[in-house]
Amino acid sequence: MIKIKARDADWTLERILSDKALAEVIELDRASFSRPWTPKMFLMAVRSAHEFYLYALRRKGQSPLAAFLCYRLSAGALQIATIAVREDLRRQGLGAMLIDSALTEGARAGADEATLDVRLSNLAARRLYQRLGFRPVAFHPRYYAGPVEDGLTYARSIAAVWEADLGKVGTGRCG
């Protein structure tokens, strides 16, 4: 279960566990990406509750979805599958908050490493990932479609995350 840190008390994370709760996530995904996930992909993530974890972020007391993150835990690794922040809320630390929370949860679950893929042209996301300790580990020519573009895989160790956050995780339950 992901928890929000005390400094982020204005926000709540909810784990998306039902098909019905997916509508806003799908809408934000479509607004954020030229090649969004299909509804079927999100349904598969929600229905595989012990492998994929989909979280929605909202400001407390408000209903519009601000951001979401979907990650997968498997074989000691956490893979961030997709993340999106509403355009009018970008560059306010919400993406970092989601990733930080996922890394903490991955460390608790025993994951050693976190990975994610990103378009080469997505400089804002790449800067964020690097600030969070991710480093490029693989280059993928023509990895993305719509438009065709190269991709990068970023990775970081998350072994130290649990130690760094031990005792610092807030009490706001999410999930």
C-alpha cells in the first residue's frame, strides 16, 4: 500500500481496483500521450492486482484526477509502466511525488531496481527522472510509434530508498 509523505498531505492517492474507476485515468492518458494505452490494457492492469499497481492522485476534497502512475512488480524489479500529470498541474512535483511513493513501495516489497522507458524528446520527463536518481541504461531506435521516435530505458537502484524513508513515511493511508 502506497503512503503519502507528510509534506504531501494536501494530496491523496487511491489505488484503482475497479473497471468503473478507470474512466478518468483513461481520459488523462488520452490527453497526455499521442499513443495512449487502450482501455483493455488498463483493464488488464487493474485485474492483475498482484502484479500491476495503478494509483490515481487527487487534491484532498477535490474530485478531478490530477495524475496517475501504473507500475509493475516482478522478480525483484519495479517497472514504471506509465505516468501522466494533468497539463495544468505539471512542474509542481506531482510526478516526483508519485514516483517517490512507488519507489518506496517497491523497496518495501523487496525490489532492487526500478526501470522506465521514455521518449528521447521528452526532456522534462528525462530531467525529472535524472533528478530522482534514474540513469539511462539503454537506447532503443524507433521504439515509439505515432510519431516514430527513439526511446531510452532509465534505471536506478532502489535498495537505499527504504533505508532513507524508514520512519519518514506519513500516516495518510492510500490504496
